[in-house]
Amino acid sequence: MGKKVRIHLAPGDRDRLVALIANGNTPQKHVRRARIVVLAGDGVGTDEIQRRLRASKPTIRRWRTRYVEAGVDGLCRDKTRPPGKAPLGASVVNRVLEKTVTETPPDATHWSLRTMAKAVGIAPSSVQAIWKTHGLKPHLVATFKLSNDPQFAEKIEDVVGLYLNPPERAIVLSVDEKSQIQALDRTQPGLPMKKGRAGTMTHDYKRHGTTTLFAALNVLDGKVIGQCMQKHRHQEFIRFLNRINREVTPDLGVHLIADNYATHKHPKVRAWLARHPRFHMHFTPTSASWLNLVERFFAEITRKRIRRGVFHSIVDLQMAINDYLDQHNAEPIPFVWTASASSIIEKVNRGKQALESQH
């Protein structure tokens, strides 16, 4: 048996320790510490405490000493451990930040964790922590295109006004063409997805021709009038306008939102519009295709049905597109526009000012 080391429990401490041990909500590490102190207070030796609680001698000594120094509260409080490595100094952090935003490595267009770590003389994990803290991602770049349309503000107000406050007794359709959709057939069969492995698809393919999807998205309810055609000239656009004219209730006005593609402004298209006065064209600003809501629909059909599809012919491709249109229109979900015209104009103006300040 080891030497009995008795510690004196202050009045009331034994009751508190016993209560901690009996309370089912007490963390087990605190229960273990309380048992050590109670046994030591009863005169139980270190070896016996070690045998009963299966605790190491340093652990027993640590919590006996902690009780003597800080009482019962000290048993329930863990001391803060000092960091294993001194934090980086402000000068190092500032150097990383300055090099990241003002310089590039000699052999690349942007910094990586390893190249920056080598240039500054710190670990890649430290560079990663600095970039994360300050929201820097050198490997990413956002693309943009500012419109130079002299009527930018007027067109924005016109189109956004149709989205946010559509006219009564009229339908608003967002119209465009998704051209050159390829009927791609894979040269080799892929493997199906299974647990622990993604499905596979060969990057090699055979082309079987292209088709163009003309689409008119109903801004209010999300339904789409769609038609596949081989070309996307003004002749096909007029055919699509005739399709819209047949499907939209005759007593409703039709407001079409379209981009500035020459097909939409062809003299024969204008003549057709003159013969159908209930149709009204609204053009988005140049270089502002993001303003046309039908682009959202094109993105969805591309992601869900076309990009990973396998089509043995143009007919297969067109059947897949028509099937998607039918399923979409069975349960349509509209794309809700929320941005005001003024907020868009202000954001574009800020972008122009930022570019001008850099050049």
C-alpha cells in the first residue's frame, strides 16, 4: 500500500462533492475528480485510489493539489492550455495579405498555398488560415460584362417593371433561343453509380447534329411554350411567334422580353408584329442576358436533362427536350424576380466607378 496522504476537506465541501458524484448530469470527468478528492479526504492512499479508480498517480496528485489551491470549484474548471506554437506576428500576416492582392508569382497567374508559403517562409496551413480569415480565394475569379447600352437605365426600368408589376389583361413572356444544342452519343458505355463509386461516362463522343430550342417563359406561372427547330433565323422566330399567338388567349395582350439578337429585330419580324398589335416587344440592354428570366430555364434544362444525356440522333434529343417541357409544365414553378431597377442601376454604376478608379 502507498503512503496515505490525507487532505483536509473544508466544511461543506464533502457534501458538495458527494452531490456532484450522485448527480447524473455531472460530467464524468468532474465525477472522477470529486471521487479522488473524497477518497484522499478519507485518508485513502495514492496506491489504493489508483487501484479503485484506475487513475494514474500524476492525475491523483494533480486534482488533490487543485482542490487545495482552488477548492471544489477548481475541480470543475479546466485550465487554459498555452498554444503549442506562437501565433504569427502582424507583420507576417500583413505581408501575406499585401503579396496576395498586389503581386503574382513569377511562374503563375495567381498564388497557391505552397507558392505563397515558400515566398513568405511559413507553413501552407498558416497561409490557408490567413486567407480564410480575410476572405481571400486567389484560385477563384468572377467574370463580368458591363453593358455600354446608352439606354441601359430605360431598358432596365422597362423590363424589371414587367417582372415586378405586370400589366393587367396581358401575359408577360420571356423569350429566347437556345441554339446549337448538340445530340452527343458516347463512344463507350459507362458504369452505373454504386455505393462508394460515382457513375462513369467517357469524355469521348460522336456528334449527331444540332437543334435549337425556342422558348417563351410565362413570368407569372412558370409555364414554358417551347419548340425545337433546326435553325434560328427570322423565319423560325416568326413560326414561333405564330405558335405563341395560337396558344395565348386571344383577348390578352402579349409582352415579349427578348435580347438584341438580330433575328428579333428583322424587318419581317417587325412587319409581323405590326400585323399583330396585341404583341409588344421589350428588349434587354446589350450584354445583359442575365436580365432575361428564360435563361434560368435554359440553365435548368441543360443541367438536368442535356449535359449528361446520351442521344443517338437529333430525334432522340428533341424527344428528350419535349419530354422535359411536358414534365416542367405539369408542375411549373415560376422564377421570382426580386431586384428593383434602381438597385440594379446603382450596382452597375458602382462597378463602372470601381473599374475607372483602377485604370
